[in-house]
Amino acid sequence: MGAKAMTDHSEVLVTGNDMFGVPFCERAQLLDLAQNEFSFALFRPVSENLTLRVNFHPDNELAEFWVEGLVSEVKNRLDGKQTVELKVDGKRLAS
């Protein structure tokens, strides 16, 4: 994923459909943040090429804090979570 720009393990809010097509909304731990991609630890099973929405201020529902991206890589972890890498195009979402 390249050089790490941030690893403070902040909490983010992730929404979308899981690998079974079921809508979900889950708080996740941010693991790595770079310019156009980031990764987080997620319990909900997702697969590559899914679109997810992420809010970097999970306590604020304003549209200016949401980004949408495509899952580029998923790795299973020993703690039951997945490390999910998301690539974004830099556009913010409208509400």
C-alpha cells in the first residue's frame, strides 16, 4: 500500500453491502491512510470490488465527511476481522 501516512487507529464508520448483499453500518478501526487509499479492520465480511462508504468523523452525519471507494484488497486476520483496503477517487459524496 505504500508509505504509511497515518497509523493512529482512529475509528471510522463504514457502510455498504457485505459479500452476501446485506446492507450494514459498522464502526471500524482505521489502520493506514495514504493519499488515495486507506485500510481498516472490519468484522463484516466484504469482498474485493465492492463499493463502500466511509465517514472519518463517525459521530457526525454531515455529507462532507463521507467518501466512497472500491475495495481493492481483503485480508483475513487471526482476530476474526478482515483488513480491508479501499481506493478512493477523491470525490466527496452529496447527502
